[in-house]
Amino acid sequence: MVNLIWAAMALIGIVFAAINGTMEEVNEAVFKSAKEAVTISIGMISILVFWLGLMKIAEDAGLLAKLARLFTPLVRRLFPEVPKDHPALGYIVSNMVANMFGLGNAATPLGIKAMEELKKLNGERETASRSMVTFLAMNTSGITLIPATVISIRMTYGSASPGEIIGTTFIASSLATIGAIFIDRYYYWKRTRGGK
Amino acid sequence: MMAFVQWISLWLIPAIIGFVLLYGTWKRVPTYESFVEGGKEGIHIAFSIIPYLVGMLVSVSIFRASGALDYLMRGIQPLAEAIGMPPEVVPLAIVRTISGTAALGMTTDLIATYGPDSFIGRLAATIQGSTETTLYVLTVYFGAVGIKKMGDALKVGVLADILSFLISFFIVLFVFGK
């Protein structure tokens, strides 16, 4: 699926460029975006090292387990495959909390750690487990309390009330997350009972 | 309200750092050693993401630079107009799923052109704020831990994005009116 989409985007683009006469732009885009990807990855080192370091302290101190226990009833229902008090749950919860507050650069390292723990639970297989799909479904919609970047853009362009979209953003993202969970459940149901 | 939001975003991170260090010290965790040990992993993760991200961004950028993306968006616009959605925000809805930087640029442009307190401005802000860049999240998270088969994750993510876009539209319409 991913292989197909990945190849198709590039192939359609190349064919389109041939017809449209935009080959020059495509050439430029290839090298620019490759460079951008490396810049992003390397740029993430500082954030990853810092937050993973800090979170290691939190884990060793038992703080993550405490946080996970706080949300146990909810998270257990969402991730029935993950054993109780497993560190994966702590990372999942702290990732969601970081996302809620718009701490994108704290959320990513925590999410990656959560994925790592989920992979261990899945016997280090290279295929996504049920819990991973659920976790990513929730992450791509992500409940947002404070969309800081957007508020600052609105401020820059002289909004009378830059923060007024906090409410709509919160409701929209919460409903979308609930929707994402249902979509995820539907596909899980299809995989297991639909016989695919 | 605004002052409160600014206050939170200023204090939140230092507060988290302070709390973790205080709690760790109280629980007699060797804080500095734990920090270094955890941090080491970050370097490895950042490097392992590189090939995944290069592959994905190059493919997306070919699609975008060739003009194929614009063509796709023009195809979807009549559909949006049919339910009363301003066609100007449709490109944002599509790009939001595949490229975070491009989406942020589009949101800024829409807010600058139509005003932050217009229907389009509010809708663009809500779309931008309420969802993540699905393709990026999938690439980074799966890439970092070396998952090659994503299963239904992409399908679920894209469907959730479409849902999130429609919800944003109706919520903004309901709360602020046109």
C-alpha cells in the first residue's frame, strides 16, 4: 500500500511534468526536498536528545508509570493489547498530553518511544501492530488545547481576538480523534472478522 | 485570555523540566546519568529517520512541483462548493495531510489574504490547528522504529483527516457563522 502510493506520487508527477513542461521544477524539487529531509532529521537531534534524556529520568523515577496509571481506565480500553503498567502506556499518555498543549517537539520523541515499546511488545516484527495503528490514528488527528502557532499567525495579521479559534480547534480535534478511533476500530474489525 | 495563553506557553516547558528534575532527585534517581543514557537514543533515532524522510519528501515534492497536486485540487473543488465550502480552503485541506510546512504557508497566506477574522481565515486556522500532517507522522514514527509494513495506518489516517476537515468546517460555521 505504502509502496504503491509512494511510487505513484513520483511517477504521476514525472508523467505530469513531461506533459506540462514542468520538468525543470521537478528536477529542482528532488534535490531541494532531499536536502530538506536531511536538515529536518538532523535538526531533530537536539530535541530528541533533550526530551528523551529528560523522559528517561521521568521513567526511572516512576513518573511515567504514575501518569499511565492515572489514565489507565481510558488507555487500557484503547490499547487492550498492551499489558497493565507497561512503559508503553506511560509514553502514549505523555505523548498525548504533550500534543494537547501544542508541545510538538516534546511530543515527537515521546511518540517514538511509545512506538519502540509497542514494537517490543509485538516481538520486534517489522509489521505494524494493532496498537500502533490505533496510536497513530489518534496522533494524526491529535486533540489540541492550544494551537500556539496558529494563534501567533492570527496575532501577526491583526485579529481582533487571536485566541477565539481555541474553542473550535479543540472541539474539531476532539471529535476528529473520536472519529479516528472509530475508523481504526472498523478496520480492525474488518481485518479480524472480515476475513481479509 | 490571550495573556493567559502566552503565560502558559512560556511557563509550561520550564515547569515540566523543573518538576521532572525535582521528582527524580527526590526518588534518588541518578538524574544526570539517566539523562545522558536516554539522550543517547535520540541520536540513533534521528539518523534512522533520514532515509524514510528523504524518500517520502522527494516523492511528495515531485508530485507537487510537477503541478499534479494543483490538478487534483481543481478536481475536488466543485465537490466542496456543492456543500457550501469556500473553494479557497480545499487546497489547504489536501496539503495538510501530506506536507506540514506547505500547509503552514498556505494557512498564513489565507489569513493574510482574507483576514484572520473572516470565515476563510477562521476555518484555515482551525484546520491548521486541529490536525497533524498524517504522512509526516507516519513516516517519522514508523521510520524511527523500523516498521516497514504500515498495515491500515495510512488508510485510517487519511480518512480521519477528511473527517477532521469536514468537522472543522461545520464547527466554524456553527460557532462563528459565515
